[in-house]
Amino acid sequence: MGILQIQQVRNRLESVFFPLLDLHDISSHPESSLTNFKLTRALTAFVMMKRSQLSAEEAAQCITDGTGDNGLDGIALVPEENKIILVQSKWSETGKGSAELAEMIKFRDGVNDLLSLRWHKFNEKIRAREKEILDVLMQPDIKIDIVFAHMGTGALAGQVKDTMEEFVTDQNDSVSDALNFTYLAQTHIHRMLVEEQQAGEIDLTVSLSDWGSIEGPPPRPFMDTSEASTPLTG
């Protein structure tokens, strides 16, 4: 994918999520590295927003990236669906590469520590949410959405993919499919941006005042809107 698509994603992240990010823990970093931190956190929030019903503001509050995050950049909860979304993100300015083995192992181990309730292995951002996370984790029909998002276009190496997929298979016994793993490369991330725009372009309001059928042959249903009585065909 070309540099234009990368800039389109970046523009969306900067305009929507940058103003919402909590950066107090990295404020002392030089501007060169600060930008990458911000883009990674914004990408995490974007992914959580798109895979849930959270608003941009709510998704930004779910970012856990920082020292001691144990591989979990974001934890989003959807209590009404008994669902938890665990995200690791990597921004790539060039659009090259894919998740590396060490990164996937760290992510896998972080997920395992969370499921094992090893709270001492996580930073304050995660420990402060222990109760609300635990409430969802203890639901028998929980769904755990594990997502690695990478702005590179490179294919995910088999060994890297197997690292997480074998863990997921091991955790899901014969009567459970609680865990699901998804790898989002640049193409998938940009597609979410396109779909978001297309959805926003649909704005149709119809006032239905009556409905019935028209004598045939063949008989046809009709609906009466505030604009006209329109037969339904097809």
C-alpha cells in the first residue's frame, strides 16, 4: 500500500485521537519519539473503537500503553456483551514489516498473565481497573478479542502467527471458544477507515405512514412514506 494511504490513516488518528490522549507518562520524551508513541496509542484506540461500540473518547481512556504494560497497549471492556478486547499496536511510518516474534511472545505472555490474574505484573493503568476487568473475566460466556495491529504490509511469519494461535487453541477447550486472535495489517486498518467513511455517507430518513398490497397480477406490496406511495419490486 502506498504512502498516501498511510497518511490518510495518520490524519484520522491525529485529528480524532491526538487531543484525547493521556501523555503525562511520556511527556519528557524527545519530540521525535513522542510522535511515534502518540501514533501507536492513537492506533490502539482506533482499533478498540472499531471492534466495539465505544466512542473515540471512551476508547482513548482504555489505553494502557506505557512502562510495565506487559505487552497490552489497550484493554477495552464491553460489559453488555461480556467481551474484552486486548490490543497490541505498532505504528510504521514506512508501511514496511510485520509483527516480530519477540513482540508476539510478549503480547501472548501478557494475555496469559491477565487471564491468570497476575496483577502485580502490570502497570498502574491496568491495576487501577482490576475490579472492572475482573467482573468481565469472571463471566462464563466471556469473549476475549485478542488483536495485534501493525501498520506494515509484510506478511505475518508462520512462527509468529503460531505463537499466538497455539496459545489460543490451548486456552479454548472442546466446549469453549472464548478466545479469538486477529492480526490486522495495514490493508485491514485502511479498510476500516474506508468503511467508516462509507457508513457516514449514508443518511436516509423515511417516514412510513401506511403499508399494504396492490392487486395483481402479480400482487405487489407498497409502502406510503411522507414523500410518495412506492411499490416494492424485486
